[in-house]
Amino acid sequence: MIVVMMGLPGSGKSKMASRLENRGFKRITLGNLIRDEIEKSNEMKEKLSSVIDKGELIDDEIAIRLIEENFNKEEDTIIDGFPKNEKQAMWLKNFLKKEGKKIDLVLHFDFTEEEMYERLKGRQLCKKCQEVYHEVNFPSEDGVHCDKCKEKLIHRIDDEPDKLKTKLDIYRSQTKPVIEKYKELGLAETVDANQDAINMYYEMMESHKGFLMRIH
Ligand SMILES: [Zn+2]
């Protein structure tokens, strides 16, 4: 079972991916893998940090390698934040085919750009365990530290407004056409990401007539 999650930054898709993880899915979140990769070596740090900090996409080759390395065909998997363009989508299709798999469902978390700016202003990340919080919408217990590992929460550099503009341009020109393609193929369903996390969760679980509910 392969579920792909796509949407603008701040749509809450990673939060939803984390909930599906609790239901027995393996979760592959490209953004987290990239951040791990940056921590691993100075070479990767140099290569990736400037790209990420500008809000641009990393090389397809690196993104693809990270997904491939973390994929295990024995597990039900959520792929979060990948593919981001047509080249990656084509690779994913062929890769899954080789593994005897296919995309079963694409969830498109859709919300307004105004809402995106509003939400990302308050987004916080735990650098240690990658848990995501929000100052207003889902704060940690004390608003400053991670509930799980007590690490101090940070704001991401790529959440700053000028970086978001770059991300948005890339999303519109490269990622949106991929989502449209998945819709044409009948694979993708839209989840209204303007609503709160609980309602979004129920809408997600009921997508494709309760497809996810039936799995575990
Ligand atoms: Zn943490």
C-alpha cells in the first residue's frame, strides 16, 4: 500500500503523515530526510543548506536517492513531500513498478496561499525528533520545548516570507501539474487543509470512500 501526500508547506500533511505512522504505516518524509542528510556530513551540508535555505528544490538525483534508500517494499508506506516535479513522478512510477507496487492513493492537501503565510509564521520544528508544532494551532505543552524529547523548538529558515515566495513559484510551476495529472488518472483526492487538524484527519481517513480506514 503506497500513499503519496502532496501540498503546500504548512498544509498539515506531515502532521497527518505522522498520524498514519501511528496506524502502522512507514513514513518517508523527504524534508526530514534532507535535514538528516545535512546533519550527516559537511559535504552534504554545503551542498544542500544553501538550496534549502533559499526555498529551492534539491537536485532530483539526491531526492530520488533518499526515497530509494528509505523505501522498503514489505511495508505500507506514506511518501510525504515527494514527488515535487514530473521527473521525480516518472521515476517513482517506474521504481514502484519494478518493486511490484503502485501508488494506491494520492492525498492533495489544499489550502489558500494566505493561510499558508499565516500558518508558517508560527510553525516550529523539533530539530531532534522532527516533530512539528505551531505556536497557535498546535502548541507544545510549554510552547517552547518538544513534548516528546524536550528539545528546544526552532523556526525554519525556509519558512521566512521571501523563501516561501520561491517555494510557492516552484509549487505552482512544477508540483501542481503533477497533482493535476494524478487527478486525471483518478488517483488523487483533495483534502481541505483550511480546516483544523481533527477535521482534516477525518476527511483524510474517509477519502476514497474510507480506503485508509479499511487498511488497519
Ligand atoms: Zn522532539
